[in-house]
Amino acid sequence: MRIKVNEETVEIFAGACVKDAVLKYSRTAWKQVQDQKKTVFDLHGHEVAPDGELSEGDELFVKKSSDSGKSES
């Protein structure tokens, strides 16, 4: 399935979670999420958990932990 992470489309397996999509996008970004330097948000600006479910076409944004929503960091 295709998921957008920071406006970049990544292809991941069906049943993948947020962690899988962020890892496919960037191992560095995933490390920053683990270190609580960055947070993952959905298209509506809500924080999502690493084990959160994904569906085809979902959009995620990895932002500085103090940011929220779709603003660039």
C-alpha cells in the first residue's frame, strides 16, 4: 500500500503500522521519533502512535516534538 510521509510516497506492506512507514521513509527520522525529538502526526494534525494502523492513502508528517499539524519543520 502507498502512504505519504512528509509529502513523499512510500510503498509498504498491507497491515503495516506508523513505525513501518516512518522507517521506510527515513531511518534517521525514526530514530528522532524514538528519541522524542520528533513526533508523528496525521493529516488532521493529531499525534499518532508508532503502532497505529494505516490504510491505503494515509498521510503522515514527522515534525519536531513541539510542532503540531502540517506546518513545516
